[in-house]
Amino acid sequence: METSSVLTRGAARQRSPAAPEKQARDQTERRPGRRRQGRRINEDQEEEAVFREVVSFTPDPLPARYYDKDTTRPISFYLSTLEELLAWTPLMEDGFNVALEPLVCRQPPLSSPRPRTLLCHDMMGGYLEDRFIQGSEVQNPYSFYHWQYIDIFVYFSHHTVTIPPVCWTNAAHRHGVCVLGTFITEWQEGGRLCEAFLAGDEPSFQAVADRLVQIAQFFRFDGWLINIENSLTPAAVRNTPLFLQYLTAQLHQQVPGGLVLWYDSVVQSGQLKWQDELNDQNRVFFDSCDGFFTNYNWREDHLQRMVAQAGERLADVYVGVDVFARSNVVGGRFDTDKSLELIRKHGYSAALFAPGWVYECLEKSDFFQNQDKFWSLLEHFLPTHSICSLPFVTSFCLGLGTRRVCYGKEQAVGPWYHPSAQETQPLFGEHKLAGDSRGWVKTHCCLTDAWHGGSSLLLRGLIPPEVDSVAVRLFSLHIPVPPKVFLSMVYKFEGSTDVQVALELTTGDASSCHVGGMLVLNETGSRHSPRPLRVPPTRLARWASSCGQQLSGGWIQRCYEVNLRGCLLQDLLVSFSRPPGSREEESFICRLGEIQVVDASSLLAPLPRVQNVTISQIRWLPLITGSEGLPTRLLLSCTLHWSYLLLRARCFRIHCWKRTGSSSSVAESPETEKPMFLGLAFANQYRVVDLAVEAAGFGQDGRVEFLVEPVPREGFLVPQAEWGKAVLLFSVPQ
């Protein structure tokens, strides 16, 4: 018989996983404690846990490293000392900072010999609003969304061990971009730290390397930039190549595709002496790891000299470009293309340091225009990479907005910032028709309207009289076509227009498109306009129940079916065509709210259920006090945990119902009642912060029911009956 479970607060304590590889196994153990028989619920549902709490205003303290001290919101963190690094072991709280998104497949792979582009994100000391794992309410935050142009993202700060905030890892991995943290030592204190672990015996530096590997593996980022900016003693510098070799070997073993890069600072004598190039004085460090990040004050003669030093590893030399243009540098700011032109001329990779200059130094109100301008100037020197796995689903959300929308319906009003919620971004810019035609299409971010999330993609264009249509490539793909693929597009035009919009694909023969690890758009590649799917098959109704229909907010959904064999999907385009019989010049403004490309067979696979939802780490605060001095409203904070196969989830939406009553029995909430949306989770845990609830009277129980809605990677809605849930019953002290 399926039963409810009633747990006291003490019985709901969580235990931390013993090791990263045990996380999945431990999911089923996350609700230990006493069980009491409760009323029976529907047998086709999972067990519903009920937790009983007597309100107290003296909560157990939370570990300070993991939570904001004022609000108890989970935060990303860094380590400041060698002692902190060596003492680190994973706790339950570390789970908030573990990336949900694996590094998705991409072409060409990072290991290919073509020059790469590294972005080193250094902004005002780091750990700003991006440290809030579950998002924040900041206005006009920084956002990066030109992911298709970069290969490596480094999160930089001046803390000794800079662990990338999980929001950046989730966003980067979703785009096939690997993420590195930073291990940095500086000044006299840095020299003492290096002496402590590098000047001794082999176990000393191996212990540091082992811990750095464990941190990258546990939090699911991809490696480290090593930045030693202090002089080293002879003993310490002698061991530094051995440290790099050991760190690199261990990282490759534990983190597939992992990278260790060395920054041009110390030379083999131990002096702190930036070289602005790879040469005989620092070559030993390059030979000991995956790549070399040069200092910024180079000239073209430096680049010419390095060719012989790098040999076949030209792409492993990342020539540094300070976008702030400090000191004596080539290019920078809106002249960064001058730097890139020289770097690519000689076949090197590029390391763009602090491209957030467009945010820090220019008008915040013009940020998006300036960001687009900066990257458009570099576009010619930045080869893109292709998405090569399904399902491919995006609402074009930037992970921020002035309101939050859920499938066309407004969910909340007010600014929000949650970079983990950023979805796959397209190729931005202006696309003109070849030849003398005046046709064009421009793509922009659009925060004024959204289908799902906080933004959509705005496409403005012109169809001149001499052509029937214009098209814009949004995504580069490298996907072997399964037997049947379904596509969906949600869009709406601004104003009245007879222009028609459709999805298009280009394909190539799978046997001839991949040459030596490089994607070649061959001459036989063909462009297809998929057949519209007026009514989806009944078995696919949960994915595309509104094909061809007008949706909330004036949006329209179009669905398509593709049957191809032995082909690669190579490009995803959106085309705009003039109405039949018209030869007038046609301009248009269209918003795209969502695009989905899904293997039909994946839509038929059963979904796992959210299980074992628990409530712990409860904190109460009085909000409003009544005439008798007792609080009439309370603020509730607590942590939810649950079990779910994370590889099947895009994220989780967290909701609640609140009520007070005279009975502690578990009652089903009315089907007509809409639960309150609390936030998004990109892990199997979520911190509820300062939820306002009515205080329970004497002899009564307050009741809050928490609901965990899984969002599948295929992008369809899961019925509420299949969500996970747990109930908190609370009462005042007797």
C-alpha cells in the first residue's frame, strides 16, 4: 500500500554524498528518518512525504560559505587559502553549485587543430550577481550570448581558487563551450603559498593537483588556468613543470576533454618576468600542459618568432588581447579586430581578456547594441562551431528579463537575472542577400516580449521586388538525421502583414561531410523546406498539441515533419516569403519565441518521475505581528531535495500551495487552483527563501505543499499529476 510519510524536523536531516561518483546512487537515500502511517493516496502516484514543524525563531545555523548571510540564498564560492583547498570535501550544500548541463557534443571538437577562441571573463572582482545560484532581481545585468564564436570560457578573479559560478558552466556547456576555473597566486603572500606546496616533495604538489582535479570533476567544469604571478624559489620553479604535468594527466583521466592552461608570467629561472610570447624562457611550462596564454604587450615580431617555438601546436598558443587596451597593446576596445587579424594571420588561438569592457565602461542602456557591435567586428576572425545532438530546443531566453513568461502567459513582473536559464543562442548580426539585391535580415535580442522566459529573438528584414524570399541562418548543425524528426516554431509578426515565415534546413550526405575532424559544407548539400504538420499524431500530442493554432499572447505555433536518411542536418534557417502574386517591396518584423528539433522516437520514451522530495534546513521569521504580540504572518525558508535522472531534465520549476486549516490530514488541492511559481532549479535541490505564509492559530496546522515540476529536454509540459511533491505542516508552540 502506498502511504504518506510524516517526518519530524530532526528526522529530515540530509547527509552529504561521500564522493562525486556516488551522487546518482545517493539520490534514492535522500529521505532518511522515521515513518508514520498516513492516509492512503492514489496508487499510481509516488509516495507523498509530510513533514511536521513546530515554528521556532532560533534556526540551526547554515554553513556560511554556501549561503548569503542575509537571505540564506545559495551562492557560488571561491577558496582563498591553500588550507581551504586541501580541506575541501563535498558537502550536501556543494550540490547547489554542480552544473546540470554536461558539455554538449560539438563540431569541430575542441581537440581539432584549427585556431580557437578563449574568453577570459574578468569583471569587477568576480562573484557579483552571478554568485546567486538561483538568480537575483538585478536590473541591467551583464550577459554574454555570442557563444557560437568562442571555444573556451575562463572565469577569472583574484581569489586563489576561483571556482566558476555554476550559472556560467550551465550556459557555456549548453553551447558546447568548455569552462575553466583559475588558480592564481600573487604578491608576497602568493610566493609563500607556492613555497608551501611547490618547494617540497612530490606528495605536496600532487595533493594540490589532486584537489583541483576533484573540484573540477565534482562541480562539472572542465579544467584550470594556472596563473603564478609571483617569483618562485629555485626549488619551487623546479617542481612547477612536474606539478603541471601531474595536474594535466590527472585531469585528462578524470574529466574527459579537460584542459590545463599556463599564463605567461614566471620564467624558468623563477623570476616574474612577462614575455609576451612563447620562448626558451617559458617553453618548459608550455610543454607540461595543454596550452599557453601569452601576456598582452606583444607585437607582430613576437608572433613571427613563436611559430618555430610552437611547432605543430600553434593552436595551443592563446595570444592574449586586453580588450580594455591597457598599456602598450595592439587593438583592444572596438579595435580588437586589429589584434585578431594579426593573431589569425599567423595561425594562433586568441585569448580575449575582459570583453565585459562594453558593459563596464560604456552606457548600460546601450549594452546590447555595444555588445553586438563588438562581436560583429570580430565575426570574420571567429569560426563558429556546430551543434551535433538532439533534442535541440531553445526559447532564445537570455537568462534575464523585465518579466517572466511561461508559454505565452505572464508569470511574474519585475527584473530577474538567472544565467543558468539562458537557452541556446543563435548567430546574431545582419545577413544580406548576395549580389546586388537589397534584401536583408537582422537578428537582435528582444526583451520587450517573450514566449517562454524573459526574451525572444527579433528578426527585422526586407524582401525586395526582385526576389521571392529572404532567409537567415540561425544555427550551424552537424546532426546525423534519425529516421523521423519533428520541428516546431513559435512566432508572431508585429503589425499586419501578408509575409509568410517557415523553417528551412540544409542537409549533406553523412558519408562525405566530415573530413579529418572538420565539417565541410559540400557542394551537394541541399536546402529543404519541411512539410507542415497540420495535426500531430495522437501519441505526440503532449509535445505539439497546438500546431497551427493561435496561442497565448498572440503567438502561433507551426510544426513540421522531416524524413531523411543518410544525411546530416547542417543549418537551421528561417525564411520569409512574399505573398503570392505580390511584387511589392515587403518589410517585416517578426519575433521567434521557440524552435524545437526533436527525434520522434525520444518523444515516445517514458519519463522518469520526481521522487523522494524532502524538506530540511527550515528557518522562520516573523513578518506581521498581531494585537496580542503573536506573529500573524511568517516568512518561511527551507531546502527541498529530490531524486531524478538529471540527464533527462532541462531544469525544474518549483511551485507551492499555501493554506491554513484545523486538520493536519493530507488533502488534495483543488484541481482548479493554480499553484504559485517560486523559481527554477538546475540541480536536484532548491532553496525556498522568505516565502510569506499565514501563521497557524492555536490548535491549527498551517500547510504548505511544494511541487517539483520536471522540464524534459524535449520541451513539453509534464502533467501536474506527475510532479514531485512534499507537504510541510506547521504549528505554533503549545
